[in-house]
Amino acid sequence: MRKIRSLIGKIVLTTLAVLLLCSPWMMSASAVNIAQIPAATIYMNPFRIQGNSGDTIIVNATIADVTELFSFQIGARFDPATVNCTSVVEGGFLSDNGADFVLPFPGSIDNVNGVVVPYGWTLTVPGDAKTGNGILVRFTFRLKVDGFSDVHIYGYKGIWIDATTQIPTKTIDYHTAVISSVQYIVKIVGNARGSAPAGQGGYSLHSVTTIAEPPYTGQFSFRVIGFATGDPANNWAYFNATIPKALMWCDTIDQWFVKLNDVQQATRIVSENATHTTISLEFTYAQAVQTVKIQSIYIVPEFSSVFFAILLVLATFAAAIFGKATWSAKRKN
């Protein structure tokens, strides 16, 4: 019996050690984001370039569920210390059907600052506007060093069949935070729309993010870029930021803080599951660029109170088993 107790105690201590060593890496599938209109969605696939120096990787700017797209423009942001963009070509969504001639409007590649200034393409007959899913643009990147770079959507605008009205489109963007050589992925879904008198809007969301260092507080920041009409009541936007609890967390959801241009927002909505927290905010804006900051109570490598509670229970259990085994051995002797 003493051998069995000793074996159980060793198993518990081993589990305890694994939890302590692996806790910063624990994360799983993303929390479900709140459903938002409009239906059309744009995202980079893949959202991250990763490999060895000299590798060439193609990133597709992909659109889903769009209706009657006549023309568009899109650019990208990336880490110029890690990769260079070598080419930008139309992805085929407008041209593959062969119904119309596609006219290009070249942008530019700035590998010093890590920006692809938006390239554009347009059909010439509005009635041939395209509907559905497909690849808008293919960006080709070459790694300068071993490593990775996220690729962020920049300056996207889509024009409807009337050749005038911008199509409301939400963006899905990702940012990889690296702390103590561990990677944590934050997902941002957003839309910024300006309701101009002619029904036009402008919207783009891309991450320009920073994560504060430990030990006590975390901060995640990004920018929302929209079309400002001059009437804040007409300029509406939202975002959902899904953050792994292995990176940032609070003991209770009311401890999360959201600031818009350094003004705290009381209307933010916080939801969570076992592994992730989603912060949502709807707002109106007067200026085109908004800076969003999300702050938590904890950031890795600190541990939450729940995690400490689990460790305490396991430690108590182990101590009880070893204590009883030792007492039994002394009594027998």
C-alpha cells in the first residue's frame, strides 16, 4: 500500500511540474466572435510568413461573401526587418470569369517601412461585377532572415456595381505577440464605416500592436482607420479582439479596460471561454484614425488565481500522500 501511495504522489508531483513548465504555452481554439454585419469579409491567407532566409512565400488577400464587386484596392503591412515584398499581382477574382477587361492601378512597395501602398484593379463594365469568394491579390514575400512576420491588411476599399458606392466589408486580422520566445496569437475582427451623403464609406483595420512587458499589467494596442465624413454620428465602427488567456487575463471581466484615443470606454463588452477572452466595442468617430488600447490585470509569465488554486490543491494532495506514507513507515519501524 505504501508503494501505491508513493507512486500516486510521484504522479501528482510530475503533473504539478508539467503545469508549471507548460502554463505559458496553454492555448486552444479561438473564442467565437460576435456575429456582425456586413457579410463580406477580407483576410490574409496565410496571415503569417514564416521560414528560413531566402524562402519565398505567397500571401493571398482573400474575400468571402461579397456581392457585385466592381473594383477594389488593397495594400499590406509587414516587418521589413524580416521580409521583403517582391511582387503584387491581381489574384483572379475579377479577371478569371473573362467577362470584362480588368484595368490595373499600380501602387508601390516600400520595403524600408514595411508597407505595400494599395494596388487597385477595376472592371470597365459595371454590369460585369463579381459575386462570391476568391483571391483578390497575391503578395509575394522573400524572407531576409530566419523568422516570421505577420501580414496585415492595409487600405482596403471595395466598390459596388454602381462604380461609386463602397461595399461595407469586415476585416479579419491577426497579431503574433512574442514574450520570452513564446508566441501568442491575437485575432481582431473589425469594420469602420463612414456614411457619406452619396452612401460611400471607408474602412480598414490593421494591427500596429505592442504588448507591455511583465510583471503585472498587459496592454494590447491597434489602430482602426476609417473614412471620416465630418459628422461623427454617421461614422460607425466596431471591433472584436480575441486574446488568449495564456497571454493576458483578468480575474473578473469587469477588470478589463478599453481606451479609444486614451479615453476609457464603459460600453465595451467582454465575453470569455476557458482559453480566450473577446473584447468588443461599437463606437462612432470624428477622425479617420482611432487608437485602441486594451489593458488587462495580468500578463505572462504571471499566473491567474484559478491556476494558483489548482496548483495549491495538487500540492496539498501530494503533501498529504507523502506525509501519510512517511508516518506509516515510521510507525512500522
